[in-house]
Amino acid sequence: MGFFSFLILGLLAGAIAKLILPGKQGGGWFVTLLLGIVGAMLGGWLGGLIFNVNLQGFFNLSTWLLAIGGSILVLLIYGMIAGRRADK
């Protein structure tokens, strides 16, 4: 998968993860892009480690599920960190 397709995958995976998670997550489209890219990388790494599956192609279902799952995980961690900062 190319660099730009990975950026698009990260942006869309981050946006889908924000839609799936309840509540209001902070950050605009740039934060969504960054968290989506980190989530896609994390999902691909965990998928390869646990399920022996990797991010193969842009239109592959396992690629999207791993990227969205990783983005959800990253958004949850980001929410816990940003939530602590906002409470202070």
C-alpha cells in the first residue's frame, strides 16, 4: 500500500472510530488523521502479532477492520489522557 493510500486509510479509519465511540472526542481533522494513522499502524502490528494478518491492500476487509480497531484503541487511550488533562 502506498503512502497516500495509507494516509487516506488512517483518516477514514479515525473518522469511523470517532463515529463508533460514544461521547465527544476532542480534536479536529488533523488530530483524527494522526490518531487514525497511529491506530492503523497499531492495528496492523497487533493483527500481524496476534492473528498473523497484516495490512495488505487498501480494499481488503481485514485491512479496514484492523485499522478501525487500532484507531478505536488509540482514541480510547487519547481520551483517557486528554480527559485527565481537562480535569485539572
